[in-house]
Amino acid sequence: MKNRNIFIALALFAGLSSCDDWIDKSPLSEIEEENYFRTETDLQLFSNGFYNSILNKSPYDEQSDVYVQQELSDEMLGGENRIVPASGGGWSWTALRSVNTLLGNVDKCEDAEAATKYTAVARFFRAYFYYDKVKRFGDVPWYDKELFSDDPDLYKARDSRELVMTNMLADIDYAIDNLPTRAEESSSPFRVTRGAALALKSRFCLYEGTYRKYHNLTIEGNNYTYYLQQAADAAEELIDGGEYHLYSTDNPEEDYLMLFAEEDANPDEYILAIKFDYGMSVYHNATAHTLVPTQGRPGLTRKLINTYLMKDGTRFTDREGWETMPFTEEVKDRDPRLAQSIRTPGYHRIGRTEVLAPDLSVSVTGYQPIKYVQDPSASGGQVDRNDRSTCDLPVFRLAEVMLNFAEAKAELGTLTQADLDKSVNEIRKRVDMPALNMAQANANPDSYLSSADYGYANVTGSNQGVILEIRRERAIELTQEGFRFDDLVRWKAGTCINQSIMGMYFPGAGEYDLSGDGQVDVVLYNEGDAQPEVPDAQVYQIGSGIFLSEGDHGYINYHHNISRTPFDEERDYLYPVPINERSLNHNLTQNPGWDDGLSF
């Protein structure tokens, strides 16, 4: 029992550690592995660490062209702010070593059925792990065994992207064939299931297919259409299987908001989720992130706000005067998801009645996010625990899979109206938005979404219009779920990073009611004027407390004095291999455009 407990502790520790070099790990023989991996419980306990070490536990705070914080990320700043690190930088393999440890010992299990199941679990996570590595670095070494300090493979060169992807497909197909269904997994949606494997396959095959297409990447092996078809087939199998359904209570004004704010993951739409629990002191800070001024002051950018359609399905950017429309006018009669993603007139916290205006002191754009913001007294009956969010976070949900399906088919040129009706239009139906009509979209592509200033100028062809509409839907439906930067990379749309990250528009000094309750919420005044005294209002001096794009009027321009270097099309789609890793292993090549000072 003592040895078993030591091994379990090691497994849990591995799940919490991300920076340890795997060479420094204790050899399995030192903890008498012959006493472990014998039962299903052993395999389950050991695999628990994979969920913690591999899955993203804070998707809500990733910066991009549509979501920024007070301090811009290195990716948003660009240029010399992005450097070759000495170590770290995502080049960590500890989690993979744990996965391969389980796979190397799973045959010791005396329960053959359990051995098959947890082989599938491990291979799911190995595919997930490598998906992140391929996104970040491109070619990476493929390891399918546990390595020790004397293994020559520690110093191997990077394997080709195609070899890694082929092995990922073999792993995920095994997982699809051998993981339990949702009905068979009692802990669903917090355990890996067959549905999660199909969702992962649709995700990474869509990424690879579109990456190869838009980057014109031609390498030996399968072409981009192969991966897009794999994505479409996996997504369609999951959609048509009927195990999962979009969450809906037939309340289009609240359902999208509540999906992300409820304590427990909805088992119909959430295919895989990360569990948080107040009683077990397992928290995240999504609520505090949007409400506490020291937590980042995040805000959606006006560019994203402009992409939300009108409630009748027409384009906001086709309206006269959209460029200088004040906040209360621009958010009126829009796609209901807008009022369920940011504070708009009439907003109040879940479980409360007090109407709240956007708080410019905690949002650098004024478009204050509310996704994942919970009832102040949720869980545990506490009065206000904004610093302790416990809503479960999505890893895979059906809406993403539907969008993967539609995009893959559109990029292949095989999309039909029937395909849209069972994917994008089901998502729109939840919020009572008009259906997307493929013929109309292609006949009249949105000039805003295709422009170099606001959208994707490299989308062309007969399906241009519907591809742009699917991208619109993806940006809106999946906001704050950790997809946007990856999407820009695979679409070769790094120029979007260079686009405006402005906030809401103010025509100048004056008093503003942003909550729609008839009370003044924000007062702006010019330098040299006396500071107004307006009870309960946010008061800012233009050019000091708040910065506007045109000086005395314009869009909120918080980052006005921050120098941003344009996205480097030859360098920035991949991350650099750390210097120490290349110094230790001279077979590792550096990614294009990154100068690490090493000459071998």
C-alpha cells in the first residue's frame, strides 16, 4: 500500500507540474511498479493527472484581436516582445511522459476490458498533447514510449508534421473505437468518452486542413482535403449520433448566458468539461477577471462588436452611421448573444435586480465581458465570492463541433444548405436568430468581414460569403473559449492582429447613460474644465483618465501609447524552440525567422 500511495502521489504531482524536465523524473523501477497498474482503479488514478496537466483551465483570458487586457500579450505586441526563451516556452514533455508511462505498463492490468479502456484514454490524451505541440512548433519529435536519461531518442531530430499527424490520427481512431459512450460513462461530461474523441478529431483535423490550405503547405503525405474530410466526417458522426444536444430552455434571451454561468456543466451540450467545486476548494477566476480592476481589465474590441448581426439577420455594418454610433444605439436590436456576452442596457447580475452599467475601470474597451460571470452567491451560499468561480469550464461542446463541421465542408466546397441547417442554423435557432442562407451569403459576401481593415482579405472563391459567415459565427459563439488566436494562425490571418483594438465610441465630453435606466453612468470632461460632481457616476478626464482615438472624441483607445509591431508573416505563426533545448540537442532545428544566436 505504501508503494501504491507513492505512485499515486507521483501521478498527481505530474499533473500539477509543467516545467520539470522529464530526464529528472524518478525511474519507474525505483517505486516498484510491479505492484501498480494491476487494477482499473490503478489506471484511473494514474490517468487523473492527464486532465489537469493537459487540458486548458483558463480559456476565458486568451488575448487576440477581439479580446484584450490592460497588459497586452507578447503576441499582440509583436516584434521584439516575442523572443526566443532560454527555457520553457511550451517545450515541456512531462505530461507526455506520464501518458507513455501508462501505455507502457497498461498490459499489467488483470482486467483486460479496463486495460483497453485506459489505453484509449491515454491515446486520446497523447493526441491532445501533440495537437498543442504541432500548433505551437510545427514539426516536433514523436515519442510513443517512456524515455529515460540514457535513451538516445532524447537527442533525436524533429519528426515531420505529417508523421506526427498520422500518429495522432491512429491514436484518436483507437480512442474512438474503444472509449465508452456518454451513456456508458457515469462521470460524463468529466471523463473522456467516445464523443470527446470524435470532437478532438474534428478539431485537430480542421486545424490541420485549413492550416495546410491557407499556408499553401505541401508536404509528403496527405493533402489538406484529406484532413478537412476527416474533420467533417468525425463532426458529422457526432452530430448525427444524437447523444448530444444544444442546451435550450426556449429562452433565447438567457440560454447562452446561463450555459456558461451554471455551476454544473450541461451534460447535453458539454461533451467534456473541467470540474470546479466550491466544497473541494477548486476554483478559477473567470468572474473576478471581469469585475476586479487588478485581474486584467479585459474587454471585447469594437471590431468584434461590429460583427454581431442585427436581430433580423441584417448586418450592423450596413447601417448608416455605424462607425460613430454611441453605445446604447449600437447594441440595440442585435443578436441576443451580444447582451449575453457583455454588459448592455438593462444588465444585472444573475440572481440580482440592480441594473449595472459597463464599468470602464475594469474594462479597457468598455465592452465588459459577462460570459462565465456567476450569481454572486452561487455555490456555498456565500454573499459575494467573485474571486472564487466554480462554474465548470468547457473543453468540447456540441456547438463547436457543429461549427467545425460547417467550416470543413465549406472549405472543401461540399457544403450544402442541409449541412448548414443541422449545424450553424441550429446554433442560431437557440438565440432566435434567422437562419444562414448559403446562396444569399455567397451572392453578397460581407465587405466588412472581407476587408483588410476588419476581416480576412485572403478568403476567396465561390464559397467566400459562407466561409466569412461561418467565421463570424465562430467568433461570436466561441468567444472567450480559447480558440481565436489558433483560428487566426490556421487561417493565415495574422494581419488581424494588426487591426484596431479600440473600444466604445464617445462623441466628446458630456454625461452618458450606458445602462438605460435614465441615470448618468459615465461623465467625460476636457482638460482645463472643472471636474464634474455627479453622484454614483464614473468620472474621467479626456486625455488623462480616458483616451479617445481622435483626442477629444472617438473610440476608447486605452493602448494609445503602446508600440505594437506588425505581425511577422514569416515568423510569428510558429513559436521558437528554446535555446537550452537546442543547446542540449543539436539535432533540433529552429523555426524560421527566430534568431537564437546558435550557429550549429
